Amino acid sequence: MELKKYRLQTEMENLKQGNEEWFKDYVRGVLESNKPYFEKADYIAYSINQISNKIDYISNEIKELQELKKSLNNSKELAMQITASILTNEYGISKLESGVAISSITVTPEKSKTSQVITIKNEQAVLGLGYISFIPDYSAIEVDLVKKSKAELKELMQFIEVNTITETIPEKIKINNKKAVNSTKSDEIIIEENVA
């Protein structure tokens, strides 16, 4: 915990390109003062160390915030998937209309995403066929796999392997917010629970 903030530390924190002369004059003033040399050294070192401590503190806070953000994103995705599953599988609902804070909640259906993974078995041979971009040109190979016939690809297929990967994206809910700009309704939603 920072107990004291010296003026030199403040000057260092506010130092920017273009205002170096003011800082140089202040440092000269410190060095030319009547204080003992060890106090001058401590004063300069303390100010720099305090800035280092602030940087470390901010770095740790950023790391914790990034971890929290990742955790919240994962929780949100899981909550949306579970809610979608309950709505469709248990209640047969694909859309919930609302009149208060949002327009509706829609269940997006489960999707499959397919992509190809190209594995080069003989890199030199593929480069010799003209698929060059300092490394084999995967983009050109992908284009030719779609556009060319099997006969035209016969030579290339000796040197590569094409695998298909299917990624299933689970169903989840989508919040459809209202588009009205000048809403007079409250943004606050009150949920009352009856306790027996």
C-alpha cells in the first residue's frame, strides 16, 4: 500500500514526449539540493519503484479481469445453452415474447460447422506444383479442391491429405432487445418471490 507520494513520482507519472525539459530541470534540482546524497538516491529510487509497483498492480488487475471476463463469457454461454435446452426440450418453446425490458428471447437451433484440414504429406512436391507462399499455399489448395476435378487434382492428392472436421455448435438463446429509443418504461425488472 502506498503511504506517501512524492512530487518526483508525480512528475515521472506525468512525463510525456515534449515536456522533458520540465522533468530534467526538476531532477537537476533534486541532485543539486543540499540533501545528503543517499537521500537523493532514495528519493529517485523510491519514486521509480512506486511507479513499478503501480505497473505490477495494474498488470495483476488486468490479468484478473481477463480471467473474470473469460469465466463470465463461459458462464453466459453455458446459461444460454441450458436455457435453450429447457425451453425446447421440456416446454417445446422456440420464442418467448416480452413487453418490458426486451422484445423477445429466441432459441437459435443447433448448427454444425464443417471445415477441411489439409495435411501436407510431401511439402517439397507441393511446392514444386506451384502452391507457393514461402510455405505451401493452403488458400490456393482450398480453392483448387473446390474448383478442379478429381483428375486435375490427382497429382496434388498424392502429396496432401484432406480431412473434414465437423464442429457442433449447441443451441442457445438469443436476447432480442427492443429497438425503441425513447422508451418510457422502466429498465428495472422486479421479480417477486412468494415464500410459503
